[in-house]
Amino acid sequence: MKINENIRYNSSYYNIYSDINYIYGVVVNGVNGAMDIINKDFIEALKENKTDYFEQNKEIETYLTKRGYLTSLTIVEEKEKLLNTGKKLYDIQTGKSVIVIPITYDCNFNCPYCFFWGNKASKETKKQFINNKEKVITKDNISKIINYINNTDYISYSIRFFGGEPLLTQNKHIIAFLTDELIKINKKININITTNGYTINKYLPILKKISDNGIELSIQITIDGPSEIHNKTRRLIGNKKNKGTFSAIIKNIDKILESKIILKIFLRTNVGKLNYKYIEELYNFYKQKDWTDNDKILIYFSLIYSIDFDGLSCVGKDVYDLNPNKIMDILKNIKDTKLKLLIIKMMLSPHRGLYY
């Protein structure tokens, strides 16, 4: 992008600013969703609309303009752009059907913060899922889902395999049936699988079949820290020998990447009191694996917080909830810009989902 020197650029009306420390701050643009960590001198210049300040450095001026923090638009034109963007997003969302398929409520993990099976899940919550633990989605129910897709006219269908743990070894036959039925559909479909990753190696042929048939595929796998920390929260049920799950999951991710299957891997970390100090160590492990620059991998962090279903508290604040100020304390000492941005995104995120 080349700056036109005959055009007057101003700070965007929709810039949002936040301090990190005495050197850096965060700027977010509400029109296009851009977010960057930049020098506080630049932030002050943007705040006060001293755009002449950036003429001393054309590279910085070009970058800030490309990201939308500097704009040639008037406030009225920016508002119109924002409304048009919102309309486009609305049209996209209303043209998409999201179908969440609970393959099973059974799981091979016993994560303490899980709102289904965790230590703080209420007796009533656990009772509901225990009564249905052995149930797996039936072919009859799958046929109803397929019939719904075939008889509706959405632009696209986002299919999400959920649980429990959908990719338990014993579920392979029903997952194979479900994917075969989805492949037959002549409509735009994407499939997302939320899995703990422990037995996903058993499913590589099925994942490859999905990908080979042109269906957009993504998986979410949770890693809660370096090996010792992860193994404290992502625990295998019936693990009498205290066998950790970290190594097996990492090996499975390596196998997926080696398989050349076309997909996106979302690596999630649920951040709470037990692991927040180890975020940087985990990220450095990812860097050693060359995962931080791998186009197939998207890394993100999500704060653990207490949730409540009909008055039934499922995650205990006293054990897992983390004061956000603790995160800000460690953020000051982190030097990697990409990691800083990931942590800030976690802090700014309006949606902090459920925990698996």
C-alpha cells in the first residue's frame, strides 16, 4: 500500500486504546478488527490526531494506514463503512446454519474445570450426564440431520462434532457413517471437531477422507501448559499408573501435520490459577516445534471463569478463576510481540467459551 501524499490522513474515529506499560500500548480498530501493540508515543499521536508526527517515518505511516488506524475518510464516511461491514457480516451469518452434533457425553478425560464432569460440577449436572454417558448418536438421528440439510437452503453449513469426547475409539464406526453421509451432500459444508486429541491418531484416515472430498476441516485441541502442568488438568480417566496425556497429544499433532491432511488446528489453552505462569513456557515450546509460524496452526488462550446453568455453579471461582491483573503482571515481562497480542486478545475477548 502506497501513501498518497496529497491526501490528508486522520486518526480513525473508531480507534480504541489501552496501556500495557510505560513503553507500549494496544490499539484496536473497531471498523476492521485490527489490533496491534505499538509504541506509546505513536498511541499518543493517534489519540491527539497529530498525524504530522508520522510523516517522519513513512513506513510506520503506511502500516498504520493499512491497518485502519489512520484514514482519509471523514467520520460520516467511516460510520457508513462500519454499517456496510456490519451488514455484510450479518448477511454471512444469516446465510449459515450451525449444527452442533453431540456424538456422545462420554469422555476419556477427567478435567477438573469441565462443566460436564469437573470437580465443581454440581451433583445434578453430573447425574444428568451419567444417565446418558453410554449413549452415542444413532444412525437414525444422523439421517434426520442429513434430511434437514438437504431440505433447507442456507449458503453454508457449519457442522461441529462435540462431546464428551467425540473421537473415542469406540465411536469410530458412527463417525465414519456420519462423515460418509456428509460427504454425499452437494452443498457447502465445513466440519469442526472439538477433541482432546488423545485418540485422534485412530481417525487420520477419516480426516483425510473428509479433506480429500473438498470439505473444509478444522479441529480444536486443548493443551494447558508444559507437560507437567498440562498433565495436572488434562487427566486420563482410570489412570492408575499416573500416565500423562501431554506426550501422546503432541505426538498425534505431529502425525496430523506429517500426514499432509488439509485442515486447520486450533490449539487452545484454558488459562486459570493453576497454569497462567506457564503461558510463556508453553509458547516457547510451540516455537521450538515451529508451530507458531505454521499456517495450519492457530494458537489461542481462553480465561477460565465460573459459569452457571439454572443456578448450578459448574466451575469454582476459588480454584480456577484468575484475577485478570495477574495476567497483566506477567504480560509486562513477556518480550515476544506475537505472544503479547495473543494474551491481549484473550483479555479483550467478550466471549470466553466453555471448557474441554
